[in-house]
Amino acid sequence: MSKADRKPKRPNIAPAALLRARLEAAWLAESAAQQAPEQLRAALQAASQGLKPALVISVVLPAFEAARPEVQTKLETVLPAWLAQRDGLNALETLITKDQLTVAQKATGLRWLAATGRDVVTLTPSAASTFHSAYLLEGEWQTAVIGLWYSNLQRSRARGLLFLIDGNPPWDWAVKDVMLFPNKPPQALIERYVDSWKENGPAMTAIDALALKRRLVLALKQNEAAHIRLPADLIRLREVFFEHVLSLPDGPDTPAFSTDDFDRLSTTGQSAEDVARFEQTVGRRVLMEDGKELFIDASIANIDFGDWDDEPG
């Protein structure tokens, strides 16, 4: 057989990629807003033929997130029932219980499950029920706060957040930085991120969930007072913070702080990263014991005086 007689090979495109491309062509198109809900559903029906429910769910959720709000509203009226007809709800529950969805996708999935009459209470544990532990280290001019929570139903793994709070101006005890811990057994996180502090100084102190929320809300209030926007990493972790910190119970002296307050602080004030960059490259302000401020040039602050030899004599 000559080369000209050979049939061209079909491109080897993964089913998930092909489904995503077809849904984007239907749901993200300019004409999508003018289509009826059944037309949007029909596009999904045609594109998902022969695919397993778990794969369909894993593609439908991010495609739904990317659609315009008016398209999402139409899809909400047909997707739960469509999934129920194809065993998609069981697949959705499995993805949720195995913690294989983002926080936003999990919220959407729970909404679809509830719309079909499913009991989602067991799938939505409260922040208080998933809370593992919290720790605090208050220094003279810096505070570190850690919160850990269980990340699976078996309570064998956890995640956490580390918050750095700066007491020097212009921060004045506002949140300066935040870090998300990886998904590991709780004790591994404690050994790596909590116990390590005592190797170079004072050890962290265990605190309860009420104290954790109160301390962080007070710090966020200081971001507002100092007119410093929330750190970019904290803004990116918005849903995680809402679910595992802001949803914790309030103590009697916890200031009021809402999701709207968080969103406002995410868009107003001087960039936290710009302030930190100025301190690293130009200089920083330090508050002295007498209340006066001392400006320390960055070039001096970065000198390692341990490398200097004592002068003779």
C-alpha cells in the first residue's frame, strides 16, 4: 500500500480535553447568553456521550465556573436533574468526600446536590468540627499565628495557614504575609511548622479556635486602620480563609468582621507587597521603646555583622 492510500491517523485527544473544548465552544460563546437552558443542556448531552460520570463532573465544574453569570443561572436550572439521570450525583459526592475539588467547586457541587433533595449536611462539616489545632508566638515586634484543620473525613490528613503579623510601622500589627501548608498528616505539619520555632527561640503556644479567630480578626482590622491591602496570597486563599477561619465561632470579645469586609480590604489600601518591597530595598521603620520611630536603611539591615572581625587594640 502506498503512502497516498493510507488513511490519516486521528489525533489522540484526551476525552476530558475534548469535552472541555466542546463545552467552552457552547457555554462560553457570545451566543450562550441568548440560548435557552435546554440548548445549553443539549450541548453537554452531545459532548459527554459515552464518558464516565466522574470525568464529566471534573470537566463540567470548571467549565461552569468560566461561563458568564447569566449562562450559569440558566445552567443551574438543568444541570442537577441532568446529573441525577446519569449517576452524576454519586460521582459528585465521591469527589467532594475525597476532597478532590476546589473550595468554589465544592460549594457549587453541594448546591447541585441540595437542589435534587440530597442531604448534604454530612458533606459540609463546620469549621469548628474540622478544626485541629492553633498556635501563637507573640514577639516584641512580630507575631506568628498558625491554624490547622482536618482535610479529609478520616481525619488522617490536615492543612493549615501561617499568618505573619508585623508590629512595626506602618503595619501596626496588621497581617503582612500568609502561607498555605501542604496536605499532610497533622503531626507532620506540627513537627515542620510549629515545633521548628523552638529550635531558634521561644516555642509556640497552643490556643483554641476562638482565640485563633479573634487574633486574626484583630490583625485584619489593623490592615484597615493602616490602609494596607490584604496580602495577595491571602486574597487568593479567600475561600479557604472563609471556610476554615472566618466560619469559626466568635468569642465574646471577637470584633465583627464579614466576608464583605474581607472583600473591601482586598481592593482598597496600599499593596502589602509594595510596603514589604520598600522595606527590603529602601529601608524600614522600627518603633523604639520610647515610642519614637527609627528608620533603618536596607543596606545596613542586610549586613551580617557576625562576619566582621573585632578591631585590634
